[in-house]
Amino acid sequence: MLVSGPQVRPAASARVTNRSSRCVVRARASAEYETLRGKTVYKASSGEPVELLSLWDASSGSKAVIPFLTHFADLSSWEYAQQLLKLLPTLEASDVRVLVVGLGSVGNAQAFSRALSFPPSRLLACPSPDLYRALGFSPGLAPDLPLSPALKLLPMLAGLGSPGTLQEVLRGYTGDPSAPALFPSPSPFDLLGGPGALRPMELATRRLFNMGGILPAWGDLAPPDPRLLTQQGGTLVFSGTSLLLKHVDSGILRYADPRVVMQAALGAEFR
């Protein structure tokens, strides 16, 4: 199993490093699958409640990728979903089920789906933080402090209670030669770096565009439960009931590296 995220204790064997965390390969029982048992989410396509584990046939050993986004008005969710959109055809062509869960109401999920042209059939709403916390995902800065979650967001953006966020913000401006480009060449970003890799200002520009989409639609996207504003997410990849990957977001913008998700889901098929 590939384990990603600082909350998970590493163990034996091969290591895979990525921008957001350390991944470790090992075998272990799937406590996460048991945690999901009986848990209800809501289909963005219809609003219908559904048990999450009923959405793929684990008994046949089939694979499932389950990204747990933050709330639907969060930059992290928009950015991760945009990358997942590129992965969907490859994963589904290999019979990997993709189930994307986000924090908020069905209406929030539907607004998110429309804004990003994300398929509603792959999108699920989770209106409470309870499932995320049961999976060990971070509740954000000082969850027990009697302070508005909106106020807690400001120090989190500076990295307080959100490890790695400040570095990730800076990466948006400086670029990253180990990450793929976001905008196809030729583009103005070619002046700042060679094609193929993430160039300076490229990710920061994408984030600016996303913010321009979020702010006017905040009322439709933001969750009714204010606790969800600081709740962080993660990503699980299963083969049947066995866990292949667990990534725990350490903070804002610290979602799973899509290349690590693909490696976990596709193994030798991933190039």
C-alpha cells in the first residue's frame, strides 16, 4: 500500500517521494474500508442518499479512487478537481471507479459541477465533517477553539495549522520542474521556462482564474455548516476491500499528487 501524509506512521520497503508528502509501500489491513461501511453521501446528479460502499463492487476486487475534496468553494477542491478531470478517461478505461466526495450540500455540489463541467455522476456531497474526521483527515486549525472557522482560515493560509501551505503558494509563483505544465505550449509562460514542466507563475495564474470563478458564486458553493470551511480532505485508493493508497492532506492546497494516485490505481499500466 502507498501511504501518504504526515499523520500515517511509515513502515518498511520501497519509497515514493512527491511534492506534498512521503509515500511508503507496505501491506496492511483496510481499516479505512470498514470506516466507510454504512456511511451515507448524496449524489450530485439527483440528491439521492446512497451508501458510499455500494457504488463499486469491492467483492470482485475492482479498484476505486475516492478523492475526498475540501468544501466546494475551496481553491484546493477546484484545483484538484481540474486535475482529476484529466485523469478520468484513463482511469475509467482501466475499469477504475472514480468517486469524488466533497464537503457541503447537494446544491453546493451541483454548482461546483456546473462551474467546472465536472460530471455529476462522479460527484457526491457530504454535508458533515464526521466521515472525514473518522478517516483521520485534519479538522484544520484549533477545531475546539470557540472562534469562527472563517477567522481560522487566515492563519491557515499562512501555514498555521496547515503545514506546507505557504510553500505550496510560493510554488505557484516559482514553478516546479518536477510537475507537469498546466497550459499547453505555445503560451506566454514559455518565456519563463521550457515546455513540459510547471513554469513560474503558471499555477498562480490558474489559482487566480479559479478565485475569479469562486468569489461571484460563493453563496452557491460555500457549505451551510461553517465547520466545513477548515476541514481538510484526503484520497483513498482501493483494490476490492484492500487499501492501496491513503493520502491525508496536511493543509490547504496539499491534496494528493495526481501522479501518485495514478501509480497506485494503475500500477505497471501507468506511464
